[in-house]
Amino acid sequence: MRIVLGITGGIAAYKAPELVRLLKKAGHEVRCAATEHALEFVTRVTLETVSGAPLYSDLFASGRTEHISLKDWGEMLVVAPATANIIGKVAGGIADDALSTLLLAFSGKPVIMAPAMNCEMWAHPAVQRNVATLKSWGIRMVGPEEGELACGVSGVGRMAEPEAIAAAVCTATCSRRLQGQRWLVTAGPTYERIDSVRFIGNYSSGKMGFALAEALAKEGAEVELVSGPTALKIDHPQVKVTRVESAREMYAAATEVFPRCNGAILSAAVADYRPAECADHKLKKNGSEGMHLELVQNPDILATLGSMKQEGQTLVGFALETDNEEANAQRKLEKKNLDYIVLNSLRDKGAGFGVDTNKVTIIGRDGSHNESPLMSKQEVAGLIINTVTS
Ligand code: C5P
């Protein structure tokens, strides 16, 4: 989507370049329009560099009618930060500079504002009335949030974080094909404790699972993301993250939510075994050359969901195979009562654990084969979602 980002003169303007980056990362084209005051906080060069397009800030620059061409170009206008001033101007129909003129010309298309100001200004009846007016015209507000403000006090007035604004843009722009559906996604590794400081784990980063959760949410689904230990974060209003550590905790969380879901995609790298006992202190060297660790089997979450599956539910598993890939994946699909299995081969360079790219073959119960080229995990996630929900 072609998005115009309007920036007004609040301290939070320093976060605008990050918002441009996030919007571009989500696949949007971005052009910036800034007020004169905004340029006290963030420079023209920064905005032109991150957006890759000239900045619109001067209504009278060489006889241009940029507010008209930008209005025609843009499919959505996001104002972040939006000061009390711009909110008041739009509510009052005032167009006295580049951005306010563009805002009035931008009628009939979606507008999102992220207000940011001192908490007393935000609470002022004039601002509240103006915000209510803009909302009644269909302008969406994201935030403001409660927190520390630039003036040193704490209160409601902080601009929503760029991630939250980008998520609101996504909610407003994405297709709603999966609206009303709920999906479970498992992601990341599991840690199986040996003692109070050690565990058995694996190299899974969780990137594939997080990309799947995001792709489902983009299509309008509510997502229950059950993740093993990972540093990844997701900030989407439709994704509920439950963080777990061990396979047994993941099992408990996944089996609890699955009956309420339309489908589940299990991308987590779950440990097949765990230590039979977990010491509540740090195990010490005992003087002998070796050490035996007794392992016991973990529950298979995917197979359990396969046995719980009801008519109309879709179950998708992952398989990471090193030999006889297709035959093993096919066997797993049948044994665990899956509808699809996504085969990752460790032989493919750039695919698998930790990296940002992946290459998969999606095998369906109906015998369908869908092989992807090497793509970003976001693109692979989109392909998987399209295949298993169509
Ligand atoms: O049988 P295998 O471990 O190769 O199967 C991999 C698939 O099964 C993945 O989708 C993984 O998330 C899931 N799995 C599971 N619980 C386990 C082991 C694997 O859900 N204990």
C-alpha cells in the first residue's frame, strides 16, 4: 500500500524514521510530509533517506500542487506524532500549511493518527472534543499511551510505539479473509532442565513460527502463539503470546487452546526427550570420567492434537528431515493424522534453524505438493497460510 506519513512537531517525531522503516518492511511504499515544527525534531535528510522519496513540507515550493498529487498518490495517511495543534486544525477545517492542507484534501481515504502530547493537554476538553470529532469522521486513533513524558511527568500522552502504529496500519490494510477464525501456532525450541542452571535445548530461533503468527493475524485471524524460549517479540493486537519453557508446558498450553481453534500449525522444535530427573541445585563434578543422564520421552504434541482433531479443524506439522525426506514426511503426515506437513530439508543452504530464509515443500493429505524457492521466512509463512487455509 502507498502510505503518506505525516509528522508534526512533538518530541516523538524522532521515532518517525523507525516507523517508516517498519512500514517499508511490511511491504508498504512510504512518502513523508512534515510540518515546519516537526523538522526541529527530525531532519529532512533522515526522512528522505529512510523513505527514499522527497519530503513534502513546503506548500509554496516552486508553484507545486504537491498536496493534490500526494493525495492522489497516497492510499492511506498516517499522522505520527499528531500534536494537539494538528488534531485541532483538522477538526476545525483549517489548512494553513503543507500537512494540514493534505489532510483536508485526503477525504474518503483511511487516516490513522497517533496523538502525542503532555497529559494535561490530552485531557483538555478542547482536545477531547476534537478527537471525538475526528473519530466520528472515521479517523482512527492509536494511543496515546500512559508513561513517562518528555516534560518529566508521567501520564497519558506518550505516542504509541512505532510497532503498535505499524500493527494498526496492518489491521486497517490487511485482507480479512480469516476474520472470525482462531489459530494455534507453536514456535521456538524447548528447554529441558537438567539442574538449576543447565538444560537440553536446540538451535531453533522461533523466526518461522513468529512469521506464521504474523501472517495469520494479517489475514484477520486471532492467533494463540505458544512459544518456547526466544528473544523474539511480536506486537500485534490479534496475537496472544504464551511463553513456555519445556515440552510439557508447551503440551499443556497447546492442548488447552486447540479445541477452540480452527487450525494449528506446529512449527516448534520440541525436544523428544527430557532428563528423567531435574536436580534443584547445580550438579557438581563427581570425580568420575563420564556421567550418565537418563532421558525419558516427552509427549508428542502434534500427535496428540492429531488424535483430538475434530471435523473442520486443520492440523499442520513441520518435518526437518536429513534423509528419505519426502517418504518420511508423508509417513508422519499419516501417522499423526495431519492435513499438511511442511518439509524443511537441512540439505538446503539458507533453510532451517536461525537463518532468515527458508525453502519448504508443503505436502497435503490429498497428495498435493507445493515446493517453494528460497524465500524470506515471512514469504514462506504467507505461502504456508495461503496453502493450508484455501
Ligand atoms: O516427529 P517429529 O519430531 O519429526 O515431528 C516434527 C513435528 O512434530 C513438528 O511440527 C513439531 O512441532 C511436532 N512435535 C511436537 N511434539 C513433540 C515433537 C514434535 O509437537 N514432542
